[in-house]
Amino acid sequence: MKGTRKPRPIVFVCIGMKNASEFVSKVIRATSQAEAVSLFMEQTQVQAQEIHGPFRPKKAQVLENTRTLRFTDRCEKVEYDGWEVNAMFLKEPADQAYLIFIRRLDGKKYPAPKGTVVVPVSQLRTINE
């Protein structure tokens, strides 16, 4: 069925001392703190002394599809969206360029975009120096 999501599990972090110098910690999936304490005792034979939670762990993110980039020998300094960039032109995908951000042209202090940035060549402009 499309559009139905299961709720993320609730977890607790339980910590106890096995002996004078050895800590035991475990992430326990439970619906309540009391249930987490009893499950921790069953699994480790140690009494929980600290309990943190409840938490809902983040779902693992799916990265964008990996694509194969094939470069040409051509590389130029150009402008893209207010940035001076080194554009490395690609054979595959055709008419696209891989960008390496150098600096803002307007002098503003913005962080450079992170990750792989591939844009159509039509969005690039030559820099008049």
C-alpha cells in the first residue's frame, strides 16, 4: 500500500556496571523505560544504573544514484550562480560540466555548495576580467 509508513522504533540506552572497572551499555528496543530495564537485565545479567531515552533513531538516508562521469581535457574558469568556479567539461553526460567552487564574485561570505555539482554548460558564463 502506497503512502503508509511504519513508525520508527523507540530505543533506550541502558548502562550498568558489571564489576568495579567494567561498564556495559546497550541500545534496547522497548516501548517503555521499565521494559528497557528488564530487557537489559535479561540480556546482560547486569542491573541498569543509567537509562537514556526514549529515542527514535534516524532512518538511513539513501544517497543519490551514482553516475559515471567521463571528463574531456577542457577546463575553464567561469561564473555559475554568482560563484567563480573551475568547470571541468564532461564527455558523459554530454553538454554538462563538473564544478569546483573557488569564491563568490560579489564578496559575500556564503559557504560553497557541498557534494558533486554537475550542471548543463548552458548555465555557465565566461568571466570578464
